[in-house]
Amino acid sequence: MTSLSLHLLINPNAGNGSGKKAEQLVTAALSKKNIPFHVYHTEYPRHATQLTEDLLRHTLVEWNDKHTGDFPLLVVLGGDGTLHEVINALATHTDIPVGYIPCGSGNDFARAIGLSRKPLEALDHLLSLSTPDEFNTLIYHNHLTDESGYLTNNLGIGIDANIVATANKSQAKKWLNKLKLGSLAYLVAAAKVLIKQKGFDLVIKTSKESEHYRNAYLCTVTNHPYFGGGVALAPNADARKEDMTLVVVERIPLLKLLRLVGQLLRKKHLNSPYVHLYLDQQIQLTCQSQQFGQTDGEELGLTTYDMSFSTQKRLFWL
């Protein structure tokens, strides 16, 4: 079995303090097992990116099963946002594996790959492995800024991003996190913005077809089923498959919209004529009006969009 030296990148504020509690449990367990580890705490936004870049320069190496000595494994203790920062810092270094112990409020990536959201169970699973596994992640290229980014979850435009922005600003999220009910914060936010979100003009292109929507309500490119703390927007999406999933939902009258929300919560929404699903390895979308956007639950703010998407295989110690 491969021996490991763990480099724990910890967001103590993840999940409104769940990160700090997870750190206590994990470090105590590692000490008891005599497994070497080093701790790095994030202290402000984008700090996880800086810490990862420092480790990339001095410590982290590509996976090689012939590695001698303890293999330096980066392990993220945080939520989807912390993992997002780490993956973007590693960028094209796809053969450097990343371990993950989820302790955020949403934990959608953990849900998608079947990883326990209990810290000690996630740790035991990590320590039971002798080799990393390969998952597909997403790459987006913003043609307006000529910048690229990397995603473990999804990029959304419209109502889902509006919900994220509203939830992140709400006081409800803080106390719901304390009650271990952080996912409900997104439902509370949805109730606030469901009607306020207007339809928008959207052009989508895949390798097989193109479509112009004049009253889009939601547009999400995703790598797995979940967004917003466990809502299965794309129930059949799979991070092991190379095809991305694009979901477009049209703006419809309130009563039909409420019915569609009920279908979404029961995973029956794909039967709706107002929900459109595309599977492809190449996707492009254009929106010339300013709309809320989100990447892995991180806000993009109000902006316009001209983006193309592709997939990238990456090693995870999961």
C-alpha cells in the first residue's frame, strides 16, 4: 500500500465552522494512526489558490506508482468553493491528485461521486486507497476576456446563479449552517427570486446543433447531477463520462413554474416541454444581456457571456 504524507489545506470557515470541526477530528485520527501531515489554513478569499500554488512550486508532484518514500498528497478540507480554488490553481497539472474531505454547506461534488460527507468516513476511505482515480472536470473559456477556468461542478446563468448570489448574502444561510441544514438556504433564496428572475436571450451551440432561446430562465453546463446543495438538475449526468450536460429551462407563467419546481424536486422535470437537455463534448453559449452567473457556487456577478466548454480528465484521491 502506498504510504502518504498528507498536506491538509483547510478552510476552517467552510460550512459555518464545519471545516474547523472536521480539522479537529481528522488531525486527531491521523495522529493516532501515526500518519504524517502538514496543515495550511485559508484566511481570506482566494487564499486556497495561493496556498496551492506555493505547494505546487515546492512540494506536490505528479502521481507515479514507483514513487519512493511518502507520496505528498494534497487533501482539501472545505466546501465546493475551496475545491474550486484548488482545481483552478492546479489548472493543467491534471496528474497531481487531490484528496477531498467535504465540509461545506452544499457539498455537491461529494454527492455526485458518492463520497461520504462525514469527515472520518471520508478520511478512512482516502486512507484505504493505494492509487488515485480519474474523473472528468470542465474547462470554460471566456471569449470576452480570453480567460479560462476549471470546474468540478457546473457553470450556471440565470435563476440558479441568482439563487446562489441571494443565498450567499442571506442571514438565513448562517444559522441554517449552524443547524446542519445549509442546503435549505438555497430553497429560501429560491423562494425570494423565483418570480423576480426575468427571461433572457440565449444562443447555444453544440457539435451537433444550435438553438436560439428568446426567453431563457436557466442555463447550466454541468459535469454531474447536482447544484444548490443537492438539487438534481441533471439526474443522469456522470463525472466519469466525457459528455457534458447542458440544461436550458424557459421562463414560463408562475403556476407552471411552481409545478416545474415540484417536478424538479421529484426528479421528474426532464419530462417538461420547457426543459431542454443537451449532451456533448463541445458546448458554446452566448448571452448579450447582463445576467447573474456562478461557477461551482462562486458568484460571477452580473455580466454578459460568450463561453465555450470542454472536458478534462483529472486525478483525484477518491
